[in-house]
Amino acid sequence: METNFSSGDVPPPLAPPPVITAPPQKPRKSRGWMIFALILLVLLCFSLFGNFAQAISRALTLPGSFDRGFRPRALREAGPRLDEVILKDNGSRNKIAVVTVDGIITSHQTDQAGNSMVDVIRAQLDRASEDSRVKAVILKVDSPGGEVMASDQINKLFVKFQDESRKPVICSMGSLAASGGYYISAPSRWIVADDLTITGSIGVIMHGYNYRGLMDKIGLAPNTYKSGKFKDMLSGDRATNDIPAEEHAMVQGLIDETYQKFKSVVRDGRGAAYKANTQAKGDKGKELASDWESYADGRVLSGTQALKLGFVDQLGDFDDAVDRARKITGIQTADLIEYRERYDLANLFGMFGQSGKASDVKIDLGLDLPKLQANAMYFLWEAPAN
């Protein structure tokens, strides 16, 4: 096949191939926030449903609930919100409530809701007092003691509970129930300790630091203006020669007065328990030895030594305390229950609102050190450091 072009003809230019471009795509939106919001919404619904169900349950079960209406307990009174938890289900209508005191006894805030250890124990005993199915309370102690005021408040709570509810408190001591730990145990109707329990340490301690010598070495001098001779009492920046002799006597007087209160709590608590056990015509337990005050000098005692002196009634463990509670109350079986603080989304949101604590940095050194204040009185046994 031949193609003839004239002399003036120019072949037509070839058209460039078409450029194929992909259609524009819309940026893909992240769905992470939607998933997060959905999860929060589901949790919130569960929390609201759970709170509503618990409010209805309490309104139907608490005595006198119909008189007060179907208002949740959180609206009736301030304080910890507690849920009843079954520790051991024995298929019984009777209950024995377990109240645990673990660690340093303090009046400081111990949870996000602003409640202290004293608040929680008060709420637990109130619940046990209101419930007619609760026949006794077991005080489970594993504590070296703590603040004088907090220990005294908890002691009074247990005394009041037994006097008003007529329900006995049986103490089960763990590995440690010393000083303030024994102070809160003393009013119990019956005290059970292991033979290796560390208890006793009856006494008061107050300590501080005098750093005036260090200040003098670095050339730092304090300027103190006071309205009275003893206004800077217990201050650590004074020279020891500047501390009046009367101040030593006054501080020691405070210590002695608090110490006498400790001994009266032991005497009254153990005496009342022995009297109640004698009148019940059952096991009398142990009566305080005639020379028990000779051992109330701050020394620690083993469970075996405490039994000989009448500081405890029986050697045994937690199960023995449960058996003793059944004997004292005259019941065959009982479910073991505990009142635990309820935590829900309200606590989670509350933590976000505490901006002051959000920036705190905590370093875990592997030590659980008590937060003690200088120049404050404590019912506390401090184990010697290695």
C-alpha cells in the first residue's frame, strides 16, 4: 500500500496520549473518638442502671425504707457508699460482717471521695447495726497503730456499736496488732490472736528533730516573733539551751495524760468483755493479770505472752474468730459478708477534677512508709530498720 504526499504536504502531528489521573479521594476521618465516646456512653448507662437497681434494692430491704421513700442512700446522708459483698456463702439467713483495719490508722483522706478510715468504719458499723440479719462483727486487725485521735475515734465507734446494737465484736488479730492496733481491739467482746502475732506496745510516742546545729553551721539564723513564752513550743530551730525547762515538763505531761487514757481503755475494755462473757455463762475468756500494767511500758508481746497476761482471750486464726462469733451469738451457721466502697464513673470523673493532684509525681521505692507528722502524738509501734 503506497501513500503519496505532495511536495507541500506535511504529515499531521501525532496527538499525545491522554493523561489518566485517579479521581480525588476525600480524607478518611478517624473513628477513634467515636469508639471512645461509645464506650463511655455504654459505661455510663451501666453505671446509672446499677445505681438505680441498688437504690431500689436498698429501699426494699432496709427496715423503715417505705417510711423514708425510695430515695437512694447517697441522697439521705453523706459518707462512703458501700456495697455488701459475700465473702463466704454458707446458705444461711444469718450474717457475720467483717470490718478490716489494715495499715497505719489515720484520719486523713483515704479515697477519692474524701472519706477517711474513720468515716468508712463508721459507715460499715452503721450498716451492720441496721441489718437485723447481721448477728456479729469480726474486727480484722493488721496494723502497727497510728494517730492518737483516729485510734480513739475508732475505739469509741466499736464501743458505741456494741452498746447500742447489742451485737458482739470479735477481734481477729493478724501478724501485727500493736499500739493503736491494740487500742481499737481492746473493747472487743473476744480477742483471738495467733501465737506469733505481734501485739502490745501500749504507750504513746512523740518525736521531732532539732536542726538548729545544722543551721548554725551554714550561717542560717531564724527570726521568731511570738506573743508568749511557749508560742514556739516544739520548734526545731531553737538552740537546746533556749528551751525552757517548763516546756519539757508540759510535753511530758501531755504524753503521760494520753498514756493514762490508753491504760484506761485497756482496763475498761477487757474488764467489760470479761464481765459480759461471765454473765453469758459461756467461756469466760481471759481476765487481765494483776500485774498487767508492768507490761504496758511500750514493749511488744507475742500472742502467747499476751494470752498469759489477759490481753487476748484465745490463740487461733480468723476461722477460730468466726467459730467464736457463732458460739457467742448462739447461731449454727452464717454467711460472711463485707461492706466495700463502691467505685464508678463518678470517681473516675472526680479524679479529672483534681487538677492539683494530677501533676504530682510519685516514686515507688519499694517501701510503704507511714506519713507521720513531727511533734504529733501517736499510738504507734515502729519496727527497727535493718
